[in-house]
Amino acid sequence: MKNLGFVIKILLIEKKDIFYSIICGFISGITAVSLFASSGYLISKAALAPPIYTLMLLVASIKLLGIISAVSRYGERYFSHRGTFTMLSNMRVSFYEQLEPLAPTIFQKYRSGDLLARIVGDVEALQNFFLRVFYPPVVLILVFLCTIFFTAFFSIEVALIVFIGLMLTTFIVPAFFALKQRKVDRQVRQKRGELSTKVTEFLYGFRDLKIHQQLEEKEEQLRQSVDTYLEEQKRESIHNLFSQSANTFISLLISLLVLSIGAYLVAEGQLDGIFLAMLVMISLTVFENTTSMAAFPSYLEESRQAASRLNAVVGKDIARETSQESIEERSIQGIPSIEVKDVTFAFPDEIRNTLTGVNLMIPAGSKTAIVGPSGSGKSTLLQLLLKFYTVNPGRICFNNHPINHVSQECIWENTNVVLQENHFFYGTIRDNLLLAKDEVSDTEMEEVLGKVKLGHFSLNDRVLEKGENLSGGEKQRLAISRALLKKAPLWLLDEPTSSIDALTEAHIFGHLFEEAKDDTVILISHRLTGLEKMDQIIVMDHGSIVEIGTFEELMDKKGYFYEMKQIEQSVFFN
């Protein structure tokens, strides 16, 4: 039940709907029992040919109880479903608010298909928590207690049998099946997540599978996942049906026992025979309410597993280790300076350090290039500056303020970012450029497209999902256009022109550095050409800084950077 704590907190926001649901459910249940009890008594009384006004009173009471039962049942369904839909809405908003800060790094922990299954399937599964788990036992116990109290006036023995039936059908049998249900439901959720993951990868990788002639093999793996998932669903359905059948069998057995004991008491003169039919009808009716408890273990375990999987996403992530109370809201004023002090970093669940003892100082308004071979930690350092991960040990400061005291939103708001991979949404060129800033005129957007040599594009040109109709170079130039439109004082550029030819690259950098002449610029690059104008060049290898200096200083030193430059020249000019 620990994992369901946050679900209950969200549910209790709608206290009125919960209260009205319980009241209406209780009235509906108790009037249904009263209705059938009155019917049983009416049948027995009619057999004795009583005065007509007696029968009229009983018939009128039965009609009144029927109306009250129908109205209260409607009220129960109305308030319970309204509370459920409101709870789901609140839960989606709450889950999204907790997921949003983790979004930049969440895909390194969860595969996209599995994450989609959790966000959609597991949140949807929690709709049954209130309707099938939370309030039905409360209503059922209230109805049973009133019924047992009423029955005790006529026969203690029958009341005791009904109480034993309550314990069996409401607590003991559901608890027994709940223990077995855990493994079944865990397997269903696991297989659903695996299937969702494989379907997502199959659709995204369809082109590559086709090119490499591996489509049939992947299709077979997908079919096997579907068959496995269907088999687990079949097991779950069989288990649920068996649980319901067992509960129904016990309920009928209790009613038969009430009839047998009641008949014996009538024969012994300890019970007036006119009440026997009434007691049997009470037993049959009150145990109809226990059918919801037959499915209780399944829905409880389903809700528990769903809550557990959602908690696993947002409850224990490293990015949330720093509590909101410890963050002093600091803003980045003006053009930022950046200091990195003794930073060592390893990705979650990895032993190997990606960065080791990194120290550097980037003055405000300076132009810094970070170079080095693939895997040297350049992009990881950029992710730490964007606060995608928490730095520990070590320290990063913006304008002498520790990064832990600056919110992610503040950093992103003051940063022009171009990453190695940039996302493009389905829509138009205009839609994708407006991500940079809401209030941008068409003229400004057209001017920026001209600066990155995309002037042949119209703002109304269609962009497919993930920019599938754009080349690699066009995607990078469109991402640079966003940065140029945003006009923030800090530029973080990770291989922004790796897919662009040299002439276009020189043209774009000319406009970019003109735009950022007073700003702080950090450029990550594999290319060593065009770095002569940088204020400093930082050379990294295996997660450490091996050299720092200007282009001339590093070339005169004839160290690691000099060797890299010589290799680059030999590759391109021989």
C-alpha cells in the first residue's frame, strides 16, 4: 500500500465526491436489502391471508424502496465516476509536473516504449482504484453491519452465519487470491511494457531493418512478444474468473446454510416461520454486493503495480535528490561567467567516470572551444552546464552562484542551445521556429533563415515528424536559426555544423559570432579549423582536461592539440 500513498493523496482532493459516493452507495445497498427482505416478508404474509390494508402497506413500502434504490444507485454512479475522472485528470497533471524536470535525461533510464506504457497504460489502470478498490469495501462493510444488526433481532444464529460469510467473502478469500494475483499482474505489466518497447523500436527502425534485410526476424520477435503478452492476459483472466467463481460459490453456500439453519430453528420453534423467507432473501441480496470483492484482489494488485511503476519513474530519480526547499531561486543576471571546480561525474548506474577532476574558468563574454576525441566527455560537460544531471562531487557556478541554487528553467531561459540531435515537431517551418520565442515576426524569421542559407524555405513549408523530410544539414541550420532568434546571453553549441559543408559553415559562423560578439559562447567541435579567433581552447581526453590555451599557445606548445591538428591536416590535405 506504500506505493498507493500518492494516489490516495490525489484522490482525497475530491472529498465531496468520495463522501457522496459512500453515502449513495450505502443507501443503495441497504435499500436493496430492505427491498428483498420486504418482498420475502410480503410473500410469507400473503400466504396467511392478512387484511388487504396490510398488504397495501407492504406493497407501497416495496415500491418506495425500489425508487430510493434506483435514485441512490444513480447518485452513487454519478459521484463515483465524476470523482474518478477528476482524480485521473489530477493524477496526469501531477505526474507530468514531476516528469517534466526529468525529461532531458529520462530516456537514458527508460526506453521510450516502456515509458509510454507507463504514462498511458499505468495511469489509465488507476481509474479502477477508486471504483473497485477504495470505496466498495467501505460501503460493503456498512451494509453488512446494518444487516447483521437487523438480523440479530430475529435470530442470533443466522446473524452469526451472515457475519462468518462477511469475513470469508470480504477478507479471507480476497486476501488469499490477492497473494496469488501479485505475480500474475506483475508479469502482465512487464510483458506489456516489453511489447510496447518492441513495437516502438520496430516502427522507428523499420527503414533500417528493411535496408539490412532483418525485417522478418524482427517481425517474428514481435509476434512472440504479442503471443507472450496474450498468454499472460489469458492467465490473468482465468485467475480473475476463478476468484469470482469461488466468491460466488461461498456466497450461495452461506445462503443455503441460512436456509437450512432457519428451517431447523422454525422446526424447533425458535423462529417464527413467517420470517424464514425474509432471512433467506436478505442473505441472497446482501451477498450479491460481495461480487465486487471477488474482483478486489485483481484491481488492488493492478493499482499497486501501476502506482509502483509510476513511482519508479518520478520517485527515485537522481535529478530529484535535491529538494525544492534547498534551492534558493537565483537568476542569471547579464552575461554569465562559468566556473567548473573539481567536477567528477558518472552516469546513473555506471561505475566508470565520464568526467574526472574537471577544472575550468569561462569569463563573461569570452569565446571558448572544447575539443577532443569522441568519448572524451565534451557533451557530458555541456549536459552538466544545462543541469540535466546533478553535480556531485564538484561545483559549477554561474556568476559565482552555485548551479544548485539556480533552477533549470532559469538556465534554459538564458541559454541558446544547439545539441547534436535536435527535435523537430510535425507542423511548419514557422511552428518550429516559434519554439525559440513566441513574439517573433515573419520578417525576423525569414531574415534568420537567410543567414543560415535556408532562404529557399517558406515559413509555411511542411515539416514531418522528427524532421524526416529534412537533411542532416538542414536540421542543424534550422536549430541554429532557433538559437539566433532566441538571443540569450549564453551560447552552448554541441557540434552545430557537423553535417554542413565548410563554405556554409564559415558563412553561418560569421553571422553567429557577430550576433554573439558580447555573449559567452561555448563551442564543442571535432573540427580544429576556424578556432584561431577563440579566446581559449580546452582540450579533453578520457574525461579530463589535458590542455588549455589560445590557438597560438597550444600550437607553440606542440602537445596534444598540436598532434591532433597535424593529424587533421594530413587527413584532409594528403
